[in-house]
Amino acid sequence: MNFLRYTVSRLFWSIFVVLGVVFVVFLVSNVVPSDPAALWVGPKATHSAIQAAREKLKLDRPILVRFGYFLKDLLRFDLGTSIRTHRPVIEDIRKALTATFELLLVAECIAIGLGIPLGVLAAVRRNRWFDNLSRIFAVAGVSLPSFWYGMILQLLFFKWLGLLPLSDRIDTFVSLVYPFEEKTGFYLIDTLLARNYVAFFDVIKHLILPAITLAAYPIGLITRQVRSMMVEVLQENYIRTAFAYAIPERKIYYGYALKNAIAPAMVTVALSFAYTLVGAFLVELIFNWPGLGRYAANAILSMDYPAIVGVTIVASVCYVLINFAVDLIQAKIDPRIRF
């Protein structure tokens, strides 16, 4: 199968999965025992006001008709109006999503930047003290819950050492004294575009603890996967031949062995990114991070079902897109995967 056909095939199945998720999420959100019309009007709602809200929200129509309206709105990137905030859900999610993605990307950069070298070095120094130490580190990363890391880091770096802030994306005082325009929603980029370096470094300080907390699990996962694949690859005949020809070790490890070991590890990286997306929900609550997780938690507590549906669909689409991208990268690196 050539690359184009493989891409079209994966794209078809990705769209199919997204449509399935949309249908299931919509169906479940419409059978839960709640009255969105009453929530929309408020606690002092009259019967006539609830009835008017029911007509406005199209809740008086059959469920399949409502699903048709929902799909039609979805094609226009309209996820409805939040019952809690009375603002378009897509606007709320867009603002929260940039905060979440900034945290995710920093956490994944930390995970990949540490996980791959640790895995390679552990395989190269197999059964030595560094390998044993990295395995303990990796097992701890995947077995201990993220909220535990979060609390330990807050206790150590905020309460005892006083080096890093406890919560939020930026200090309130800094944002008032050194304001900047939010052009992209990514504070690291916006502060750099504004050449506001005081705010930039304050944003970095606020990112460190939640990003490390979120990166703990993927670091362990990537380290274990890369080590395992590298151990197998280093036993191949072509690697032994390369050593026999006295090719520099660095070139053998990182130029030959890692190239073949990294393709299967890409799946782990993708899964770790997906886990990080879900794990960010809890981490955001711990660090009071104004992202998708905190928005989803507030939506669930207030039974804001358009927001719950919107968050679920956006998270699912992100997950599918990540896996789609990884499938293509894997197929490009290793053509055998297409067959």
C-alpha cells in the first residue's frame, strides 16, 4: 500500500471514530436525569420560562431531530451555549484549550527530552547502576499518581523553599504591572511577542511545577519503551558489524540503533500524550490552572451538558488527531507498517 492510500485509509477510520464518539456523547448527554431548560433559566424559574427555554434549546424536539441540529451546528463549529456561563461553548473551550495545550506541550517536551536519552543510556549501560536507577525512576513515574507528585512538589518548592509559585498561569501583580496582549492564548508566545520578559519569566515559573507533575508518567513510559527497544536493536547483527568496523559509538547508538528503535516508541509517545491530555484535568485542579480540565470540572458540577459534550468532543478529536499524526509518522519511518 502506498503512502497516499494509507493516509486516506487512516483518515477514513479517524473520521468514523470521531462520528461514533459524537453520537455516543450526544446520546448519553441526552439521557442523563437532568433538565437543561431549568438549569438554563435558573433557580427561580417559572413554568412558562422553563417551557420557553425548552423551545429555545430545541429540547421539545425528538432526539434524532436534535442530533441532526447538533451535527449541523457542529459543522459550523458551533457547540451550543453554555448553561453556566451563557457564552458560546466554543469560545470558552478555545480559551481553556490554549492554556491546556501550553501546559501539555511543555510537559511533553520535558518527557521526550528526558525519556529518550534515559532509555538509550539505560540500554547502553544495561544491568549497571545507571540502568537500575533509571528503571526505579521509570517504575515510580508510571506507578505513582500525578496528584501525589503535585502535592510533593508544592510542599517542597513553594512551602519549604519558596522558589516557585503554587498556582495559576501568571502572578496577578505581574499581569497588572506588566500587561500584555493575548494574541495566541499561549502566554509564553504572547509575552515574547510583546517583549515583556518580566511576564515571560513569571509564566515560566508558573509552568514548572504543573509541567513536571504532568510529565512524570510519560517520562517513565517513554524511558521503559525506548530502553526495551534499544536492548533488542543493539543485539542485531548490523549493530555488531558496525562495532567491528570501529564506527564511533555515538553514531551507532544515536544514528543507527535509535533510528530503528524510535519507530515503535512513537506509539508510546502518542499514548503518553493522550494520557497527558486526560491527566491534565486533575493536575489543572491541583494547580488551579485555567485550562480544559478546570472548565470540564465546573461544567460537570453544574450539569452544564453543552459544555460537557463540547469538552468531550474536543478532547476526543485531539486524541484521534494525535494518533492519526503518529500513524503517518510511523508509516513514513517504517514502510512495513503500511502492509
